[in-house]
Amino acid sequence: MTVTWMQVGAVTDTTAVVSTKVTGSANVRVGVSTSASFTSPVWSSAVATSNNHAKVGLSGLTANTRYYYRVEDNGVVDNSI
């Protein structure tokens, strides 16, 4: 699995939506961490892809905080983005 692209939008103080395209065609999860080394990530629920695209809603975020993201497709995490 490879993440072709990923973007974050619909951002509020506590939520965001991650849109992504992957080469695999399965369930996608998004992990977020406040650490660049991606320690202690919090993972979203799995979302089914449609034509290799997925939109994943994130909640419980904190305003004015830098987050690092990873996409997991079918149990494989892509660290390239």
C-alpha cells in the first residue's frame, strides 16, 4: 500500500477531515500524534475506501496544536507522507 496523496480540511478547533488516496483498496485508518516521532498515536475508526479514496473524520483535537498524521491501509502504515 502506498498513499498517493493526503490532505486535511474542514478544520475546526477540535475536528478535521483527512482525505486520502491509497494504492490498496481496503479499510483505511488515520493516526495522529503531537510527536514528530509519532509516539502514542491516536487512531481513527476504519473507513472503507471507494475507488481507493477515503475521507476520515477526526475529533478530540486541540486548537493551536501541531499534529503529525499517518495513514494505515489494511494494517500497513505508510510513513512517506
